[in-house]
Amino acid sequence: MQGKGAGPGDADRSWTRIAVAPDSGCRGAFDPLLNKVLGPVGCERLLRATYTDATQSHVTTVGLLFTEADAAGMANLARRFDAERLDRRTDLVPLPYAAKGTAAAGFGAKQRASWAISVLTDAPVVVYAVSGWADGRTVDTPEPAEDAMESNATTAPAQAGLGHEAQGLADRIERALRKRAGTATEQPS
């Protein structure tokens, strides 16, 4: 996947998909608190894939949570995420998908460095991405992609471009989903 201008300083990025999780529900896919926050919209299906950057030094899991919610349910969840800034809370970071035999084999909960979550209101989908280092190093405090992408950010995840990795992949997956889904023929009531 190509990410023209997706890196720090608008540098180009490219990612290679190295693992696809089995098509599944949400059991065990989120930390308990994030599972509780997402609970009101339900879980119809969860698709996850993990990518590595061109240098194979970073790994990023992208997820598409297809919910059971109607437009009102998704709007409520989006309002809650905005009002409570849930997409910035370090206790609500999505879990990565670590696949044995890949660069992501050591990518677990303690390796989460930066993340992005987007609650769509025009589709029953939550898009997320979580990034970390491929060498399995732990992170004391993960940082929202929005903060890690600031030009003056000095944290290790920011300096490594991990916020750009998470946001860049999440944006591209969301755009691809919207393109495949097309536009709605009826507007939600």
C-alpha cells in the first residue's frame, strides 16, 4: 500500500501486508474497557491485518469493526468519542494482531506505541490502527497519532514516525472502504 505524503514532513511511505487475522467476531480482540465502550454498537464482524513499513522496523495493525448499529447508534458513539475524547485515552488503545513467523510476532499489548480510531457515521464501521516497533520493544505510554504527528513532538513514537504509520494506514483503509462501499442512495433519517 502506498502512502504518498503520509510520513513525517510529508515523506512518502509504503507498507506491506504481512498478516491477516481470521475473519472473526470481537471476542478477545479489544481490551475490556474498549470492548465496553464499543459494546453499544455491537460487533457483526471484525477484519484485521498487520502491515510493516518498507524498512520492516515498524508494524501496524489496522482493524475494521463492522457494527450492528443503525445510523443513530453510530452517531451516538461518534458524539461520545468526540465529547469524551475517547480516541485519545491511553486506556482505550486497540490491541494489535501479532502473527507468528512475521515481523509482527512480538507485537503485543505492551508494544503499542501510537494509534488512531475513527467512528464512521455514514456506515456502521469503526476504523482503527495501532503501531509499534517490529523489534518488540515495550512502550510505557502510548501516544495518540494526532499528538505523535505534531511537528514539535519529541517522544520516541513521534520521532520514529509511528503516529504517521497508524494514521496513514487508517486513512487509506478508510478511503478504500468508502470507495468500495460507494455512496448511500438514501440519506439516514
